[in-house]
Amino acid sequence: MSFSNCVKHTKSRVIYKRVGVIILKRFTALCILSLFILNFIFIRSISADDTRVDTYAVNYDQPLMKPASEIKSPVINALAAIVVDTCSGRILYQKNAFTRRAIASTTKIMTAIVALENCNLDEKVTVSKRADSVGGSSVGIRTGQIYRLGDLMYGLMLNSGNDAAIAIAEHVGGSVEDFVSMMNRKAEELGLKDTSFKSPHGLDSDGHYSTAYDLAQLTRYALKNPTFAKIVSTKSISLPGLSLYNTNDMLSIYPGADGVKTGYTGMAGRCLVTSVTRNNWKIISVVLGSPTISIRSQCSKTILDFAYDNYKPYKLLNADQEISEIPVTRGISKNVPVLAVDDINIPLTQMEAAELKKEIVLPDNLPAPVSKGIEIGNIKFVADGKVIAESPLKTGKDIRRKGLTDYMKDIFGIWGRLIRPEG
């Protein structure tokens, strides 16, 4: 063998040896990796019971003012009162708001919504002797007269007609007593735990009561009905046989007022439920037990001003907004997106907005398979140590569990990368 051939042969043996060593190392690494994966698949059990709590500050860059706890609530001449945000239901002011009281003709908010949900407004109503003879405020309908139900609804809510209330109740419920049962079932459905009705008009009666809080919740519900909202915002209207004028003076004296209902009896005193919309933000006030009409209106103005002066609506969360993602063990995807369930629009003081934090509670991981839309945690918005609002969190997509075929594909993919010649 020539010297040159000997050199070439020696170099070839060195190259083959090096390639062999590289292949052996990579094969060994691949075997170890494969054993690890198979062990992971068939032996290890991974728990998703552990949770993590993440806390974040929400910076709204708002100028600071006194915190809510230091804002002085106004003093008013009423036995009970409340202001609530119609969207979130957050209480912005309250005085004895959970005390049961006589509520006079604010009762007719429930009368109206039960009628609207159970009858067509074009139905014809024949006035009974019972409706004609009821006491208190009336629209002057007479026995035997026939009216369109929709017209009587205006008489009920504008002029606070007790005669209209009886006529509507008899038509919708078959009798006044059966209609009152419908009212109480609706109260139970809405969760009004401190409310009981004995009549559709609200004249003083034992066992007929509600609270400022329950009336506010009822009104929040009723205002979602466009027909109800239209009726209670009407100042006056001329209808066949009826000329009607709204007894709610707030519609004329308070900017943005668009409802809802007045009331008066000896037991209840002067009562008023008011809705106001400014810059697309609607709030509701309830005043019960004021001594005069003018004081009732002034009380309403005072607490509504307090709410608008000290609070501002904020959009904290959108439904289906992606909040985070969670690792998925043994899944075809490594992570699953986490979405908010609810919209959160809520009024805050400027101090609350500046100090607001969100707390997210989620599992550390989830085992596959994962189904879309499963609630797995929650997000809370906290200010001054109190939870202002919260929403559940849900999974954003389906993720199936990996099978043996999926794992073999992973192994072969890694193997291919390991033995691929270096370029």
C-alpha cells in the first residue's frame, strides 16, 4: 500500500469513528429521552389541585380624592333611601335601605311589569264596578267603559290611577287576588326577600311592604323593558277619553331624569323612585317616608347629586376577554387560554380607581382532556381591602389528551433532529 493510500485509509477510519461516536451519543440521548417520556406517560400522575393567586395593580391614572370611606354622606329628611347603579347594582348611597316599610303607589312598578309580561297592550279592558269604586288617586274611568290596556298603563304610571290598577289586575289575572299572587311570584323570582304585596295599587294594608333596596332592584329589572321605560319617562299624553299628566316632578326639575314613580299614603309618607341618565350612565334613587312633596324631591336631588359628584363608571372587564393561560399536562396543546365570563361595568370613586387591584385565582395546571367553557377560577377587583366586583374565569378552547401515537410522533421528531447531519 502506498503512503498516500495509507494516509487516506487512516483518515477514513478516524472520520468513521467520530461519526460512530456522534451517532452513539445521540442514540443514547434519544433512548434516555424516550424512556423519560414513556415513564411520564404511563407512571407519573400529575395533580392540578394546586392553585396560584396573582395580584396586579390596575392603574387608571386618575387624580386622587378622598377615599369612599371618608366621603361624607348627605343628611336627608326621609325614613329610608338608596341610590344604585342600574348596570352593576352597586349601592352608592343608602339610609335604612333594608328596613321594611309601606311603599304606597311605588307598588305600581310591579303592577306594570307583571301586566307587560303577560298581556298584549292592544287587548281591550272593560272597567268593573270594583275598579270604578276604589279610593285614592284615579284617572276617572267608569263602570262598563272599555279601554285599550296600553292606555290604562299610562293612567297607572302617570296619574297613579288606583282605578286603572284594579282594571288591569282583573283583566290580566282574572281577579285582583290572582293578580296579586302573580306579583308575589314575580317578587320571589327576582329575589326580593323583603317584599310582600296585598294589592296592585299600594293603599295601606297590613302585610303590604317592601324596602328601598328591593324597590331599586325591582326598578332595575323593570327598566330593561323598553315599553315600561317609555311609559315612565312620559310627562303627559292625550289618549281616547284620557288626558294624563305625570305626577313625577323630577322629570321637569332634574336634568337627565327619565322615570319612574311617585307614591303617598298616610303610613308610607311621600315616596319617590327616580331614574336618571347622564352620559349613558343610568342610576336609580328611592326615597321613602318624606313629609312633603318638596322635601321628597329635594332628598332625591341631594342623593343623586352625591352619586354623580363622587362616582364615575368604569369598564373593568369584557366577557370572553382573555385574562391568562394555564399549562395543560398531557394535552395536544401546551396551554389553554383563560377567559372572563362576565362584563364588569361599575362606578368607582377616583380613589378606588387609583388603588384598584385585581386578584386572579387559577390552578397551576390542568390535566388533558380540557373542555371549552369550564369554570376554573375567578378574578376579583379589590379596593380598600373590599371586593368591588368579581367574575368567574373559564377555559377558552377544547384540548384533547395526547395518545401513544402523538407521543411517538414527538419521539421520532426529536430523534430526527438529533441525527440530522450538522450543516
